[in-house]
Amino acid sequence: MSAYDDRDGKIWMDGKLVDWRDANVHLLTHALHYASSVFEGERCYNGKIFKGVEHSERLKKSAQMLDFEIPYSVEEIEAAKYAMLEANGWTDAYVRAVAWRGAGEDMGVSARRNPVRLAIAGWEWGNYYGDAKMKGAKLDIAKWKRPSPETIPVHAKAAGLYMICTMSKHAAESKGCSDALFMDYRGYVAEATGANIFFVKDGEVHTPLADCFLNGITRRTVIDLLKQKGITVHERHIMPEEMEGFEQCWLTGTAAEVTPVGQIGDYTFEVGAMAKDMVETYEKLVRA
Ligand SMILES: Cc1ncc(COP(=O)(O)O)c(C=O)c1O
């Protein structure tokens, strides 16, 4: 595949569809310098975006947490996503909406006079972790920590929160791992660089309390699916040493979907029946 800025197709930008290679911004875009940007990652299956409205609502809320308002309603954002998909002839694709403070009269930290912009692109994306769905992904433990809610708006899906994700993912990849697991500022197990985490012990599920990181839409969906199956789910603070006693593990996220984990640092997990069942149950649900 060619570079992401050099493809055929259409991107929705500020109210209209533009040619892929013309979807550009100026160098003095506020977001490029100060991370005043929020985004969404969504997947369209068989022509329907899974929980699309929830994603659009979260996009607008993320912007509000960063003190800006996206000048489009949820309905308008929904229509834009489908217009982009249709223009590219896709029924199965990843959808990336991004809103940011553009170039304008301000170029300092303050950005009140700059326009808020919105664009929606997409691409065809297979398994985020390659063949890990069968074998289980291998994770490194990140040296960075998810920050306190007093440090940054931790529940926003904001570009600035991904700086340590890229650094941690690079470190993981150079050790032959496909991702990194973060602890939070208190030392509890938090999440991976783009996905939430679940563990299984004695037939029950344990997942970190989402009190300082993104409470993923997939995370909430999987918790509901587990409860529907009568499985007890503990949302709680988890110490890293507890991983020793956990039998199974998986990640959840729009891109990751449900991906079993085989190893985190020195801790190992089996790709067991519950992990496999969640992969399948989630797959069925998104295509229902
Ligand atoms: C840091 C991070 N945590 C969790 C998630 C999972 O969120 P969702 O299931 O809403 O895609 C994502 C992916 O969007 C993410 O980037």
C-alpha cells in the first residue's frame, strides 16, 4: 500500500468530500504544535458502523473536554461518515474522524480565534495485531504511566494522550512485542496503547477500573456480553503482581476488536476457551 497521504479516494473535510491528496492542512495549524486535536476510531461492518452514534457523541465530548466545540451535530457527523464510505465504495472499513483547532489569528498557546475543523477519512484495515487472534499477542510493559485525571483530561480521546503510546509501542516493537501495557500513575494495571485489557481467573473476569483512561466502547460492549452469559466481571484496581495468577487475558478496542494475549513481560497466559469465545461472540455481534 502507498503512503497514507498518497492514495486514491475521497475524504470528508469541513463539510464536503475532497480528493484524497487534497485533504491537507497548513503548517501553522494550532493542533500540530499544541495537540489541540481529538479523534475517533470506528469500524464499519457490512455497511453499518458499529456503535457509530456513540463514537460521534464521544468525539464531541472529547472536544468539549479540550475546551472546544465541534461545529457539527452528531447527526451531521453520522451522515458525513456514511458519505465518505459511500464515496470510496466501502462496506467494511476503519473510519477515522478527527477534529482540531486549525490555523487562524492565534499562533500562541491560546487558540480562541482559530477555527475548529473536522475531517473524516477511512481505510481498509484487517487484524490490528496480525495473527495474534489465534496465537495470543505478546506485550511489553511500558516504562511510561497513564497520567492522573488531575494532570490531563484522561477520558478524552485526544491526540496528546497518545504521545507516550507511540513511544511505548516503538520500545515494545523493538523487543519483538506487538504492544505495551501501561500501569497508571498509582502503579495499577491500566491499558495497552490503543486497547483495554481483561483477565480471567477461576471462571471470573477482572478488568481495571476505567478511572484514569479511556473507558472503551468495546470494553463496555464486552462487559455486557460477559454479563449476559452469566459471567461475573470485577471492575477493580489490579496490581501488576496479580498477573501471575491470571489464566487468560485479552485486549479490547475498535481496532483490536477482541484479541487474546499470550504474554505480558514475564507473565504468560493461555489462549483459553473464554478468550476464544469472546473473540467469536464479539465478531458475531458487530456483524449482526
Ligand atoms: C488508549 C486507548 N484505550 C482504549 C481504547 C479502546 O476504545 P474503543 O473500544 O472505544 O475503541 C482505544 C481505542 O480507541 C485507545 O486508543
